[in-house]
Amino acid sequence: MKSSVAGQWRWLWAVTMLAAFGGHALASPTTVWLEDLTWTELRDRVSGGVTTVLVPIGGTEQNGPHMTLGKHNVRVKLLAVRIAERLGNTVVAPVMAYVPEGAIEPATQHMRYSGTISIPEATFEATLEAAARSLRRHGLRDVVLLGDHGGYRASLERVAAKLNREWGAAARVHPLPEYYRAAQDDFAKTLAARGFAESEIGPHAGLADTALTLALDPSSVRMDIALARPRDAHDGVAGDPRRATAELGRPGVEHIVDVSVAAIQARARKP
């Protein structure tokens, strides 16, 4: 009798545990992040029609005293997710955070400021090429390079040209200049049309850069420092971030996503 009762309790416990956790354990993950999938989950997605992978490329560099060193990494990561979700049948590779940022000794460009991490251009291109080859090997036919930093645009173009010559029609690498133009040129024109001066908009850590970052990740911005810094400070800022707001940056974020989705859809190989 006791054995029978114990057996019933074990059965009830098993059913309870299955109800509590079984659905979660068996649920198909909805993430677009490649690194959050198991290898079999990625294999099954590719078999089921996932053909495109976004490679977010950021950089670890100074962004003035008011924005974090990882601004590009955070921004491209959040934008990549939005773009992938809009596209469908797309996964997102891990963010590349180490990029060319100038000579180390003697220090040039952003390397003159604390915290910037720079790698040689040849190393960057070799890493990018190997990543693209790896993704192609796993069946992803459209490898899209989302470069959030303008300093390595030429490297993206060179890697894409080399692999596209080799791969032909079997797969393609898309350096996607539209992504960067939308964030830089297009957004700057939008702000200029609203009456902001070019000297305020700025090419780096100014009004445009800061507004986009506020719209995506306010924790990356120290607006109290932006408001207090003197305009003529030699602190890595090119522009004036003091009037930046998230509301100002949101249309720019939406434009980047819209333009990128349209460009990828136009270029991606048809099944």
C-alpha cells in the first residue's frame, strides 16, 4: 500500500514539474541573437528559411566626456535587433567591438584619449573575413555588415569585394553603406532642416550623435556633463551636444531602420 502511494506521489510530482517547466524547456526560442541559440536551433532555423545574418560592427572609442566608450557597440546592437525583427528570417551575429581606431604608439586619432582600443586594419579585415566565411559555412547566404563607425568603411568594402569575387552567386557580403549614411548624412540634413547649425550638429559626439544615442540607450549619455562642458573644450567632441534629446533622435533611429531594411531587401538573394 505504502509503495503504491509513493508511486502515485512520484507520478503527480512528475506531472507537476512537466506542467511547470516542460512548456518552457520545449519552447522554440524567439531571439534573433545567434549567440543565444544552440547549434541545433540555428541549424533548424537555416533549414527553415533563415538566410540572412547581420554582423553588427561598433568600436570602443572615446565619445567625449559625456558618452560611454561603448556607444557604438550598444547602438549597433539595438539597431541590429530592430532591423532583424523587421526583416524576418534573419539572425544577428555577436557585436564586433574591436576595430581600427588609430595608431597606438605614438597615439593618433581616438587613441589619444583614455579607454579607446585599437587593432591594426589588417587584423580587423582578417577577423571580419573569417567571421563571414564561418557564417557562410553554416548556410547563411546574405552576410550584412552593419558598420556604426565611419573609420573602417573602406575595410568593409574591401572584405565584401574579395569574398563576393570568390563566392559569385552562391552567397553575398553586403557592406551596406546605406546604414551609415542614414545615421550620419541623412540625420544631419534632417537636423539642419529644423534650424540647427552644422557646428552644433557635428560629426562626432555632437548634437546628432548624442540625440541618436539618447533615443536608443539613455544610460550611455551623461547629459549633466554635456550641459556643463565648455563649448571650446578640447575633449574629443566635434559639435555641441547640449540641446540633444531622445525626442530629437527618435526620427533618426526610425530612418536608419527603414533605410537599412529596404536596402537589405533589395540586395538579398532570393531563395
